Amino acid sequence: MRIAVVGCGGFGRVHLNALRELNRGDVEVYVFSRSPETAKKCAGEYGAAGYFTNYDDVVKSNVDVVDLIVSHDMHAPMAIKAMEAGKHVILEKPIARTMEEARAIIDASVRHRVKFMVAENWYFDPAVWKAVELVKELGNVHTIIVR
């Protein structure tokens, strides 16, 4: 599998660290930054198979998955463009700025038959899994407040 991580700063590094830790040699990681210097440096730091500095090149490449760590206003246009090219997409939360943008992303995923995931850290939290288990035992729960 080939994954392009679009965003070399902040949470992009969180995703890259996770990929480095989880990779058993079966994943090729590529990175993207608009800055050639940043892209090259990031690729070197994470042992990436390559780097991109133009998003159109990411979309035209042979990567299977585009992991978007970009500003919220870019979620819909970048995700939809990747999906139109047959790429699966991982996207940081929130999915979009509006319900219309969110629906457009989901519709593109269905239309182009690609997988789409919103990276939600609570999904992986053991305490949340335990809470789900307990709620199922309780029955009809009206409200849960998480702090």
C-alpha cells in the first residue's frame, strides 16, 4: 500500500510517527508540502519513499491513500479531487465546515467507490470502548458527558 501524507507539520507529524511505528515494511509512505525544502526534509526524517510539492502530482500518482492533514477549508476540495482520481482518503476531524461540504465528500466516496475515514482519536480510546460496553448494558441512555 502507498500512502501520501499531505501535511508535514503538527498533526502531519503525528500521522507520520504512527505510520513509522505501525509499518511492517508493507507500506510506502510519501509526504507532501508546498515548500520543496520542507518536503525534502520531512521525507528524509521519516524515510519516505518520495515527496510531492504539488497536490495535482499526488492525485496523479500511484498512491492508494491520501491522508489529508490540511486546513478545514481545504477538506472538501482536496478530498473530492483525490476521490475522483480513485484514491482512498483519510481526513482529520472535523469532516468539513458545513453539512453540504460533508455530504459532498461522502457522496464522492460512494460515487467513486473509494473508502473514506475521518480520523477520530476517541475511536481508539479503551475508555470509550468500555463506556460503549456499559451503555449497551444500561439500555436507553439519554445523555453522556465526556470530560
